Amino acid sequence: MTPDACPFCTSTEVRPHIRRDMRVVIVCDECGASGPICIDQDAAAESWNSRPWKGNQRPASSSYR
């Protein structure tokens, strides 16, 4: 699974970061936002992509419908 663009700054420069404890978190290289700490890359991307949208926010991903 590929992480969507950053929900805060809309950057597509997001990547998985593997921590010292071997858990994974998705990090935005532009604004520094990070998702939940997860057990693997797929879980981290899924958690990042499923962030609920609030108020007037719009998803940056073209895969959102």
C-alpha cells in the first residue's frame, strides 16, 4: 500500500520511517507530520490513509472519492 499525500500540507513527499524498535511510521518530509506508530509499512500506510477529514479539509489524494 502506498501512503496518500500529506493531509496537512498536501505534499506528496511522504515516506515510511523505520524506528529503532523496528516499528514504522509515515512521515511527511515537507511539514514533519507523522502518523501512528505501526508494526509494518502496510499498517502504517493504511493508518495514514484513513485519517478522518474534518471541517473544510479536502483530501490531497486523487484516489479519494
